[in-house]
Amino acid sequence: MKKAALVIVLLYLLLFVALTGPVLVTCFYPELKISSVIDVYASWVYWLWIAIMLLSEIALLIVPVKIESRRPVGRRTIWMPIIASGFLMGCLLLGLLLSLLEFFQHDKGKQWEGSGVLYASLLLWITWSIVFGRRARGTPPRDLVNDQSRLLNTGSILTFLIAVPTHIVVRQRHECCADLVTFVGIVFGLAVMFLSFGPGVFFLYVERWKRLHPALDRVAHSDELREQLTDKLEPTA
């Protein structure tokens, strides 16, 4: 099951790298050149964002891997996707607020406070982590994963629907870096939307694999049960 999760993470890596570089060049460079794409890939900020997104996806896949491996899901395990989900919700709020603030920024002499947006996003990260933590009490792990994925997908769609129109309007103003601010909302909306599908894709892949390899699934199940029994008996020996 860990291999399936690793394959999904690698596919996300290829997807992000293949799409984001050319898209950034198309939106913000005068001409689409190989050198411009190389400049994007040479930026450490770009790879930091890629790494953060992939780590968030890994955290979201921890519980599904435990479930399909038929291993107990402890509280420490659940808190990792909870914190990751809260962080992604904070990113969505950041993109949404940036888009709205730039849209209503008619007075060029009046600058919005970026620190206030960051503090609001941090507050939402903490708030949603608490909300997901409370929902985890008494909720089956699989239902919790589905609930998190559904909320992240809904939030990403809302952010995307707001960021795209505001980006179009702001680009007509010909203000310096205005379209970059609203573009952040589009990036966060699309990225979180893709990431929210990760656990569902993992469950579908595992179910498909079990139908195609029922004998191997039974062998894997017996091996996992043997490992669990060994882990429980070792401390008492």
C-alpha cells in the first residue's frame, strides 16, 4: 500500500512540475522561451512551494495507507492529516483574501496590509485544525478522510471561482504586480483541488488492485496479521 501512495505522490510531482512552469511563463513573461521556463525551475521559492504541497499530500495519505494496510490508526497518526488539512485551508483563505483585496483596491495610494492577510490565514490554519480535530473524535478514520477531502475540494472550488474573475478584472487596470496577487489565489485553488483528490484516488487504486489480484491480497492480509500479532507479543516475551 505504501508503494501505491508513493506512486500517487510522484504523479503529483510530475503534474505540478509539468504544468506550473509553462503556465507561469505564459502568464508573466512576454514570450514563451526555454530560458524563461528554466528561470522558473531555477527558483528556490518554486521548489519550496512544490515541496510543501507534496508534504501536505503525504500527510493526507498517511491515514488511507493505515486503513488499507489494516493497521490501527492512532491519535498521533490522525493529527498529521488534520494539521495538513488545516494548513491547506489556510492557503485557500490566503488566496481568496488576496484576490478580494486586490479587486477592491481602487485607490492606488492606499495599500492593503499583507501582514493582516497572513495573520488571518494563520488563524484559519489553527481554527480548521481544531475543527478537524474535534470532528475526529468518535468518527471512523475513513469517514474523517472523506470529510477532509470534501471540505478541501469545496473550499478550492470557491477560491478558484472568486480568484479567476478578480484576476481578469485586475489585469485590465494595468497596475504593477496586481495580476500576480490574484494569480496566487488561482494557484492555491487549483493546487488544493488536485491534492484533495489524492486520498480518493488512493482508495480507488487499492480497490482496483484487490479485484485484479484477490490471491495476492489474501496473502498480504495474512502477512499483515502475522506482523501485528508479532508486534503485540514481543513486549510480553
